[in-house]
Amino acid sequence: MIAFVRGEVAALEENCLILENQGVGYQIFMPGSSMDVLHVGERVRIHTYLHVKEDLLQLYGFLTREDLRLFQLLLGVNGVGPKAALGILSAISADDLQFAVLSEDVAAISKAPGIGKKTAQKLILELKDKLSLEDAFEQKLDHNMAVAGQGAPAGDARAEAVQALTALGYANSEALRAVNTVEDSNAMDVEQLLKAALKHM
């Protein structure tokens, strides 16, 4: 079992990344929301799940252990395989999925590709007892910090700008994308960076 892989992002593809470690490139399938905060050349640690079939080995990756745990819980639901679980976590964040399960929000879960109303109801029924509201809030806070740290650019001003945009109600991935698109950001203070980033929102 491969618990995690630490290395440099060599390429970002449609639904996976290539992570280089010791000269080996690992193809790791990830949710779109996680891919949005990663950049080629960045060093990251990806928590992984190795899916084994007769003729296939596939790695699925996540930025936090909590996301990985939720992915594994999804796999425990009858009729949900790795691709469907990844599709769910691409359509709805791990944090939002926990809240949707706990509040029995069938409509939110049904937005995921290939997940109908019946599957969403079954998913809620099987996962509700395995999740708690207190843990969901705590993990959301931890996840926000981990994602901000994982994809946040070096430099205090840029990290502060991401935090400020998040505080304004923007999603972490949106905030990071906007800050990363600002040219010459290293020469800017937080206020200038915020103004420039907001133009990209």
C-alpha cells in the first residue's frame, strides 16, 4: 500500500497529475477541486489510495488525509467504485459532501455525474452514522488551512491575500487561482495584490 507520495508536480492533465519522485513519474487521479490549487514545478505531498484490479493498478490522490478517508468511505457504499467516488468529490467538495450527508441533502449529492436520486439516498443512509457534525466542522477548518498552505504561493503578502479573499466568501481554489494569475505579485503589498486579484475573480 502506498500511503502518500511526495514529489514535484511534473504535469497537470484533465483528471490526473504526474508527480515526479526520485526520477519516477506517478500518474495520480485527483478531484478537480484539488487539481485547481496545484501548479507545475510545485513540491507537494499527495495522500494516495491504490486501486487494484486484475489488469489495472491506479493511484487516487488527495491533499488531506480526511479527503482520502471520505473517498474510502464512499468506496464502501454498494455500487460506488473509484471513478464514481472521484466524480462525487469533483462535483462537491469533501467538506460539503459531509454536510450534505449529515443534513440528508439528496439534491446536492445528485449533482455528481452518474449519481441519481436513489444512489444519493443509499449513500446518505450508509454514511450518516459514520460521520459527525463536530468532526465535519473541524475538518473543514483543517482542510481550509491545508489547501491554503498547499497551493498558497510563497510570500506572506500572497498568502494573506488568499486568506483575505477566503474571508470575503470566495472558495479557496478561486482565491488561489486569482492570486496566482497576478503578474509581478512579489513586488506588491497585500492591498495592491488584493485589488489585482479581484480583477481576475
